Amino acid sequence: MSARERLNAEAAKRILITDGAFGTEIQNWKLSEADYAGDLGLSHDQKGNNDILAITKPEVPETITREYLDAGSDIVSTNTFSANLISQADYGAEHLVRDINLRSAEIARRLADEYAARDGRPRFVAGAIGPTNKTLSLSPDVNDPGYREIDFDYLKGVYREQADALLEGGVDFILIETVFDTLNAKAGIMAAIEAGNDLGRDAPIMLSMTLTDLSGRNLSGHTVEAFWHAVRHAKPVTIGLNCSFGAEQLRPHVKTLSEICDTLVMIYPNAGLPNELGAYDEAPVTTAGLVGEWAVAGQVNVLGGCCGSTPAHIKAMADKVRGLPPRVPVAPTVRTKLAGLEPFTMAA
């Protein structure tokens, strides 16, 4: 049975739980620059390069992953949000991209298999691919709206390097997350599809959009429904929302997704909104109560957390939704559905 089939089988039984934040958890370790840098001899300051810890201090991502599995996660993600050529260039670590992704995937895979062997419940690994700090849809120069720092083929190649290493390391899915630019996501989709084709197998894609304002649009201007129209051709195993705001502000957009998608819906919001110091104060019981409303309404298949969420938040979610029936994906309608910034459905 393929990873896609196994995930769908488990999701038909119950609401699944993914993990929570890595970045804010890593901050709790109070690591020094030397901890990040290790003995790699890199020319740049490495403090804040969370992804490189898979090489220099692997016990950090391993411990965090184990804590999420202990909290009840069915899916764990790799600590590779910025493990790409563009982001690692800020740290002079471009040549380590493959190794970072490979080692991160191997950590998550080993722990997922360990926990599955322990109790017989399947655990899955999602290879996390972040959006980079570049955008294909918008110009960084207000005086030159047509200017782009990179093009589609270049970004696809950046994502392809990451996807290849993650798949080699044993991930089940390629998670293209925090999508603020739909065209960036399309580059990631093409990279993942090509990587799977070259391996001669399905490399299932998870897609997760992030909203940048309360009207329900991402930075490139797409509504939730328009985003779905733009990416449905990729046959994602999950579609959803992450980061953005807290769960309370996401409520109407979760409802929209749940009513239109013929695949699993995965939502993992921030633990509320940050305070004036950038910290997250929302208690686990509060977050769990808010996402639990979606579960009661039959709107979600997978729940987890993003910025500010902790293993305690994940455990509270797992406890809250235990025994509740999962959402049933809707049957696809036979219509031509297109997307500009708004969705367009051609009349029958």
C-alpha cells in the first residue's frame, strides 16, 4: 500500500494529528552561535539557521520530533523549512542543502518508524519545503513592477534539489507549506512531480496556504477557493492552511475549504497572535478548544500547530478530537474551474 493510500485509510477512521512548531521550540534551547556552527568552518554567522542543526546538533530536532510523537502526532515534519539554496545562501551554506535535507528526513523517518513499531499505529513523515524569501508574482522594486529577482525555472530547480534529498531520506510526502505566493507553490509542485516521476513512483504532495489579511487572501492575492482551483491538478493528498493568524481568525476560511475540496483538509494555525514581544501566549487548552470546533463541525481531517505551538498544544488537540468522526471529502463536481485572483467556475 502506498503512503497516499495508507494516509487516506487512517484518515477515514479518525481525525489525524500533525506536529507543531520547530522554530519557537528551538529558541527554547537557547543555543549559541557555536552550537549552530559546529565544526563546519563556515564563513557566515550561523545563529538562527535552524535547519543546519540536523548536521551540527541533531539531538535538538530529534528531541523535538520525539516530543511531538509523544504528544500524539500521526504525522511529523522535517526541520527543513529553510533548507534550500536561496535561504541557505544567507548563511553561506548553499553546498550543504542536500545533506541538511537528507539528515533531517532520516531523523524523522527513524523516529516515525520507531513509534509505529511500538504500538502498531502508522506514523507518517512530511518533508517540509518553505516558500523562500523570494516571490515570483511580485516585484521587490516598487519603481519597477515588472522586475523579478528569480524566474520560475530557477525556483523549480531550487525546490527540486530539496525534494530529491527529502525523498531519498525517506519522507512519505512533500509538504509545500506557508504558501504566500501561489506561483511559488506551482514551482514546488512541478519539482515534486518531476522528482517522483524520475523515481518511478508517486511522491504525494501536501499543500498549505498562508493568509496575509483577514479577507482571506495570500500575498499574491489569491482567495482560498482560487488557490484550490490553481493547485487541484496536482492531486494533493492534503490541502489546507497554516501559520496566518490564530485559529479564531481562520474559522470562515476553514469552512470554505472543507466545502469545496475532494481531498483531505489539514489545518495547523499559530497559537494565537504574537504579543508585543513576539511571543505566543495562547494556552494549549484554548487552541485545542478553537480547532476542536472545526472537528465537531466535520470540517477537518488533520490538525496541528504552527508558530508558538508546543507539544502541550498538540497533546491538547489530540485529546480534544479523540473519538470525533473525520471530515468526509466532498465528491468532485464535473466543471471547468479556473483561477485568477478570484475563482471562476464555467457554467455547465
